[in-house]
Amino acid sequence: MSRTKHLNISHKPQSTAAQFIRYVFVGGGAAFVQWGLLVLLKEAVGLDANIANAVGFIGGLVFNYIISALWVFDNSSARNRAEDFIAFSLIGVVGLGINQGMIWLFDKALADSKLFGGLIPADKYYLVGQVLATGIAFFWNFFARKYLLYNKTEE
């Protein structure tokens, strides 16, 4: 009789490499949520890019927390889910600060600079800041969460 191995997607990997690979997918989903809300609120509703980004951040953060807690990380150093979410969110706020700073820099400080020689319209420079910030914040969020929050060994 042959045995069939079943893929257990709810199993949370212990190795940093495996967690990082899963976090790429989770972070991608969270970025999709955040970017979607950012562009929708900026372009369709007319909100300021930084305000739209803050709303998008909240949506992405909630998505990221739920999927990360279910699929990526295990062994939180927090005592309960509420404390875990607060710590997760505080780490994310640093990422939001990076994100807001980059969007402000490109949307406000560099928008009139003709930095891209007309290749990118000045009113879309905030997206350049968002792209750069997403990359930087991704690494901050993963490693800070991995080593500051989800580093407790099972007792």
C-alpha cells in the first residue's frame, strides 16, 4: 500500500528561510491591499497621498497579521492575541513611517523637480515613493517581527 503525503498548509515553518518565502507571499498580498486602497483613495476619491496611504496601511496591516499568524510565524513572545496584534502593529508603524516619508519626499518635495524628465507625470511621483518604501519596509517588517516578536522558543 502506498502512502500519500499530504501538504499541510497550516504548518508554520521554523526555519527563517521558509518563513521568509512565505512572508514574500503574505507581504505581497498585504502590499496589494495597501496599494489598492492608496490608488483608489488618491485617484478616485481625491485624498492626499499620505492620508490615502495611511488608510491603505491599516488594510494591509490587518491582512498581514491574520495571514502571518495563521501561516508564517509561530511562538509569539506576546501573552495573548491582543498583545500580539499590538506588538505586530507597532513594528508595522515603523514601516508606515518609512512609507509615509518616502511618499512625502516624492509627492511633495520632488514632484516639481522633473526628476524623471517627464517620463513619469509629477502627480504620480507618490507611486515611485511607494515602490521604494514597499521594498524597504518589507525587509524591516519581516526581520523585526521574526526576531523581536516571534522569537520565543516553545517551552
